[in-house]
Amino acid sequence: MSAADELDRAMRLSRPDRIEAADGEAETVFTDVGLVFVALAPASLAERQVSGRLGGVATHVARLRSGTAIAGGWRLAEGMRAFRVLAVDDAGRRSGLVTCVLEEETA
């Protein structure tokens, strides 16, 4: 069985878009870019330090096909659950997969 065979969850992938109003206010909205198949697992690390401060709590790790355009700040969603992408590691792209460190968002 290949690594791609483990991609057993269908999740919605969304990219952040910054919308700026004429008065200078800005907000981030998420634009759905489609359905991707993901292998999702709990993270082995509890938190990540970035420049001496907590950059986010890594709750899950996801693997998906390396041809998928994804970057930090994007979002993966499955039903009522949403996950913010903290980091993307494409070192495994030769195997056809990229690994993402995720933080599950709470309502």
C-alpha cells in the first residue's frame, strides 16, 4: 500500500484572503478552494515556540498530496471541525506528500 492510500479523510481546504475597506479597516475571510483527501493524526508535540513566544498549539498533523497548494494560515475543515495550518513541511514531496502542523480551532 502506498502512502497516498492512507489519505482517508475528505476535508475542505480554504485560503485566507485579506479584504481592506476604504476606511482602512481590514478583515480576513476564507475562500474555499476545494476538497482534498488527508491523513489526519494527533500531534506528538503539545506546543511550538516561535521567536521566544508561543506561536500556536499543535494539536494535529495532516498529510496530503504534494501538488496541493497550501501554506501557513490556510484552513482545513471537516464538518464542524476546523484546523488552522501552522506550518507546512514539503521535505517528503518525493513520496508525493506534504506534512502540515495544525491547530484545531475552537468555537
